[in-house]
Amino acid sequence: MQVPYHIKLSLQDYYKSFGKWPIPKFSYNCPICGSADCATYHGYYTRIVICPLTGFSVLDFPILRFLCHNKGVRKCDHVTFSLLPIELVPFRQLTLEFMILAVYIRLNKQLSLTNALGVIEEKLNKLGDVADFINISTLMSWERLILAAFALYLSSGCKELCKIDQYKHILSYDTKLLLFLVTIKKYTSLNTNNPIRGPAAFAKEFYKQLGGTDKLALFLFGRASQHRS
């Protein structure tokens, strides 16, 4: 089971200093069974993370895992949960912000998929050849992901995050997707004590509005392990 988590560090700093900062505790509420004083740290697994915006790319990015001791009422078949940094999307290697900006560039500039790759290379990429990690098929899949997220947002009842009800009646595929992208690109979190911005903030607060760890809330972008059939 995956839970979005604000690590309060850049991905680079998190990676470089992993093991040097306190492991977070979930003593107040276990995401799997809901009980207090249940979940305990259970190690970590690694995954590929690529952020062309910052030039960060590693094969062994650590993701914290926790074990549920089943003190409450279990909500799913999982016995462990992992803390996925909010900058990331379930089962995808590239960061959420990069995917959002890449699709935004194409739609905002009304570029073909082929021409969009060249502009993305120029504007967003600090790594090697952009063709090493993105192609036309990839870009199309991101557009489908964002369109699905838009539809999920509209059906969720989380309208307090931003005022986009009017988008329901926009017929143009590109237009409604572009308006959604503009909204989440500029988004500032509702938490005034620790305001975070952009797509990661919007995705995190969508999850929280749906119930957070009190029930099996949905990720806005991508389907987490607990919701895969």
C-alpha cells in the first residue's frame, strides 16, 4: 500500500542524507488498520527516480516501508505501507512536475508531439538526451493520465481546492486539459503553516480531502498498489 508523503526535503537532499534524519512515526493512525500505536518502521525498497528539471537521476532511490501489526480493523489485504514522496507518481519513474510541465508546453504552444519533444529538451531537461527517457508514446500516456486525473477531480467532490466547475462544459479536449494544467501549476496549498506549491501540493491535498489515512483515498495521478486489481 502506498501513501503520499511530504518529505520536506528536495529529492536530492532526501537521497543524499537518507539514514541521517529521524524516521517518521505513524503512532497516531496506521493507514492500513486505523489504529494508534500500531505501525512500525520496516525498512525500505528502492526505485528509479528521474527529475530532468533538476538533473537528478538515480537507480536506487529509497522508499520507506512500515509494518501494520493489525491492532485495528484492516482496510485491505496489505500488511505494509510505503511513504511515496509527493513529487513522485505510483509506478512511474519521472517526477510529477516534469510530466505536468511537459504536457503543458505542448498544449500551451499547440505543438505536435514531435515538435514538443524538442522544446521539452530545450526548456525542461538538465540531464542527457531527452530521448533516453521520453518519447511520443510516453508523452501521449501522460496526457491520458492528466485527463483521467481531471475527470477524477471533477467527480470527487473536492471542489474547495480550486474553482474549476465550469470546465465540465468545455468540449475541446486540449482546452479543458490546458485549463486544468494552468490551475495545478499555480496551486498553493491550503496549509498556511507550511505552504507547498504546484502539482505535488494539489495532488497531496486531493488525497487528504478524500480522507487521507482514515480510509483508502485515491491518488489523483496514477493508481497506487492498493487500488490495482
